[in-house]
Amino acid sequence: MEDKKILLIEDDTILRENTAELLELEGYQMITAPNGKRGISEALREIPDLIICDIMMPEIDGYGVLEALSDHHKTKHIPFIFLSAKTEHKEVRLGMDMGADDYLTKPCEEEDLLSAIRSRLAKSTLLQAVGEQPQQMEQEASTGNLKNLPELIAFLNDKGELQSFDKGKLIYEQGDRIHQIYLINSGVVKCFTMDENGKELITSLRKEGSFLGLEQLLENGAHHESTAALESSELLAVSKQEFVEILHDNQQLTLELINLLADDINHIKEQLLQMAYGSVRRKTAQTILQFAEILNDNTQEQIRISRHDLASVAGIATESLIRTLSQFKKNGWIAIEGRNIKILDLEALELME
């Protein structure tokens, strides 16, 4: 292992120098970087055999470093070890979910660090010896023939990680780092943001066959909105890195996803115009129709939805929505039983002004 090259990314000068000296005494060639941005540059320039990285750093944090290097074909297979003062279980889980090979917490025992390095380098050497590259070529071949969205969806149904979310369960929160792309396999999901007063605004409703996370696919940042299950839902998850590789190998598929995003943007624009200029009656009517279309194939069937969610999508106060629903019921356009709403006069709602 003496000829192996290690990149250490750490903003604490004393810790960086002491750790580098320790590993040099063990015979490793050391490269160091004081922040994430410099670390990415050094990794691409030197192509080390292993990377040790802190999480809380200036410029770009450790998660950003891992994500950037995982997206680059020259560095995505380099063993990556987090060395961080963050000890919470969710932080460790996030690091491992993003593709880190190991996660050590500060202060770290000298032998623990050396053992982790030897183990990861040995595994990397073994994988290369037994032919990791043919397996990689096989994977690339399987993902390089996806010509359209139905084929992508079929691939994700076969290869994606199935995750279940009960009604009301948060899928990801605004500000969370992006490391997975989701396909809704069943159920309905709401996307929403919170204003400065803590009021929820639903920006879109997504049903079976919809993707989550595409809007920020090429960013190394965070989600711009939160998502939660509006009803019990199942989602297929794939790492952002793998999804980007699929699109890189399939240009026609990329164009189809661009068209899908364009349709979503146009729909959101229409919703914003309705919220800005529509009357309360029209906003309420259009929102009922929107929920009916997404929750049921037949708009004449009952929909079960909270008044809060209806008001949030319509962009009006809950009290105003309740008064308008009562008026619609009085006019015979809808029937209300508890939280259930049934459309009785579809044309009246569609023509509402």
C-alpha cells in the first residue's frame, strides 16, 4: 500500500497537518486541501487512490465534494471516507446513502483511521483484480438502450429502490441536499413551500408516473421545495449519479424529460395566474377539479381531501374556501359529507368565473 496516493480535505490546519504527517509515516503519498472547492480541483488533477474528507467546510462542504466527484467519470470510483465531528445517526446515514465508503467521527483513533484506509484500498484493489470494469460495461450497456420514457419507467421498476410513505409522511424537505431522483409508483404526492409566516403553499400535485427532483437535477445544491405523501404512496428511488449517467447515454430520453419539465412549468404558470387574478369562486372550482382529476380517474366520484390542502393549492384562506364550498353545495354543484366532496355539476365548475 506504500505507493498509494491519498487526498485529505480538511479545513482545520492543525488536524490536516497532523493527519497528513501520520499517513506519510505509514508510507502513503499525501495531497492536502483546505476546503471543498480546492479538494475537488486536487482530486480531478491528481486522481488519488483514496479520499478522506471533512463535512463542515467553507466554499463547498463534504457532501458537495462527494456529489461533485461522484458525478465525474474520472473520480466516481475512488474510495471516499468521511471524517467528521457530526455524530448524529441521520448525518451518518446521509453520508452512506450518498455513496461514501466509510464514515469516521472525530476525534478518531489512529488505528481506526489506518484500518479503514487499508480496508478500503484493499477492497478497491480486489475489485479491479476480479474485473470490476466488465461489470461496469454491462451496466452501461443495460442503461444505454433506453429510448423513451416508458422504457425508463420499466427500468426503474426493475432496478429502483421501492420506498413506502404513509399519508402525511415527509419525503424530503426544502433545503435537503439532492441525492436521489424519485418516480411515483403509486399514490399522490404534494410539493409545497412555506412562507415567512409558516403558511404552507402547495405548488403542485404529482401522481403515479411523475418524477420528483428533476428540476434540480444538474445542481449540486438543495431542494427548492418540500414533498409529502398526500395519501399512502410508493416511490421508486435511484441515485442522482446513476440517473445523470442514464441521461448522458440516452439523448432522446433527455429530450423527452425536457418536454415533461416544460409541461410542468406551464402548468405551474397557469396555477400562479389563477391564484393572482382568479376570483375566489373560480379558484375554488378549479382546485376541486384539479384534485378530482389527480385523485380519481372519474371526476364524478367522491374525493377525500382536507380543507387545508384545498385552500393551500387555491391560494386562499381556509375560511374563504369553506364559505365558498357551502355556497357551491347550496347551489347544487357539489355534495359534501364530512371531508368528502362529490361533483354534481361538472359543467358549472368548469365555467365558473
